[in-house]
Amino acid sequence: MKFRSTVIDSLAYISPPSVWTSAFIEEKLAPLYERLRLPEGRLELMTGIRERRFWQEPILPSEAAAQAGIKAIEKSGLDVERIEVCIHSSVCRDMLEPATASFAHRLMGLSPNVQVFDVSNACLGFLNSLSLLAAMIDAGQVKSGIVVSGENGKPLLERTIQLLLERDLNRKTIKPYFANLTIGAGAVAAIVCHESLSPEGHRLIGGITMADTANNDLCQGDASGSGLGLEMQTDSEEMLHAGVSLAERTWQSFKQELAWDEDSADRIVCHQVGAAHQRLLFDTLGLPHERDFSSYQTFGNTGSAALPITLALAAEEEAIRKGDKVAMLGIGSGLNCMMMGARW
């Protein structure tokens, strides 16, 4: 897919104030660690994640998303009345019905003349939303819109800690819960519009998608049957290799679509899983490690917000400069992969 006239006008994120270090989580799991004789520091050593962030008080996904959305609107030069689409793209949702976007729309004070809907695709929701909105803009249906994501992994992490302490697990049976301990929280939003409304905006060039749904059982999460909260189980090792294999196939198509090669991107921003995933992905695709920009060390895995938060951080820290080519590489459970190129 190619985009002709769509730009990101502004990008903003919210960093929750409460920091949970990996060491702090291991303290909470001390009885399990002692019983199974697990070495302290294992969580950070295996993932590269030192800490993740959470809100101190309970917060709905729409509330977190709206905070980021309001910040993006304030950064934008676009009149808020010109926003014609509002997409909420998180894994987390307020409820099954209505769309979480409807709550975020109200909290942001957007016009009633707005298409309001959710896009749900695990960790790829934000990138999927950018591509949908870009297609609408290129088709002349709308001139501008906002994509928001509000992810809060705290309930899942707290439920996982409870399960690990309550159940009679061994070193093998704790493995499906390990990925849950990497989850964090954060919110992000992007104002996306036609280039005529933001001549200095960051141009979306195009991208490619690919699916491997034969592996959709490698990471699955839902409300628990007990009604006590969320539960998720992941075959982390198989997920790592299947995801990178899918990314390798997607990368070949992406290079053809955009006429890029391994040296084309000045900066590479990926979905943030952890150190092992980042190393294997870059090695497999033949990408220069020094062009990576990561946030998993201090944010953990924030679902659909992970890649765009990292993109916003890279721009904020001037790791991305005007004119740079940026490759955004996303992989999500399902399995799905989306890669998108931009000119900053």
C-alpha cells in the first residue's frame, strides 16, 4: 500500500507516574522464587526490562487515551473542529459495548460531526488505524482524524502475580505467564491529516501487512472464567520465533513496496517486547542495530501504544530529525505483522 497525501501532524504520549521495577515485581513473587529456587534478577536479565509504568489510581482506557488525545490536539496547529474521525486502537477497552472511542470522543470534546469507532488487533491496532485513516484521507473521504490508544496492563500483571502465588506451579508451568510480567501502561495519540492542512507534517509513505493465523494460539488473553479478572498465556519462545519469521517475510515485501533496503531507514522503531526479540529481529532482517530506538527498558510492553510511544520518544529526544526516513515494524499476536515507512 502507498499513501499519497497523508501526514502525521502531531504525536503525543502520556507516561504514567508510578514505576514498577522488575526487582519490585520479583519481591512480590518472593514465595514463588524461593519455592522454585529462581535466581533474583531473572526477569530483567531475560527481558532487558528494568521497569514499567502504571497509573496510581484505577483508570479506564478511554480516560488514558483522551489524556494523550488532548495533548496531541494542543500540540497540533489544526482546529479541533476539523477532526472528522476518532479511532480508539487499544487492546484495553472500557467495555464490550459501546465502542471505547465513543467515551474518548466525549472526553476530548470533539465535534459531533465525527466518525467514531474502535480498531482492535492486539499490538498492531495503532498502526492499523494509521493505515485506515490514511486510506480515507487519500480517497478524499475526510481531511483529518485522530488515533488514540490507552493501555493499562496493571490489572493483568496484578492478576498474574496472584495466580503465580496461589497455584501449585513448577518451572515449566510458570512459563506461559512470564510474558505478563513484562506488560506496562501508557497512552498515545496522533493527529493525522491531509498534507494541505499540515505542510510541515511527517509524511506517511506506505507499508505492507502479512498474517500467519496458523499461530494465533501462541498468545491468547481474555476475562477469566472465574470472573476475577484478565488472564493471558503466551508461548514466549514459539511466539518469538514465529513472529520474527513472519517479520522476515513481511520485510521482503516491504522493501519491494517502498523500494527500500536494509540501509534506507535512518531510524527503526519496533513494537517493544524485550531485548531478545529486538536482537533476533535485527539480526534476522539484517538491520543495523545502531539505528534502533527502544523504550522497552523503561516502559515494558505497552501493547498497541508501544510502537507509537517509542516513536514519540525518539522525536522528543531528537533521535529522529526532519527529513529522516523512519521504518515502523510491528508484530502482534494473531499473528499479524505491519511495516510502515515515513519521512519525518
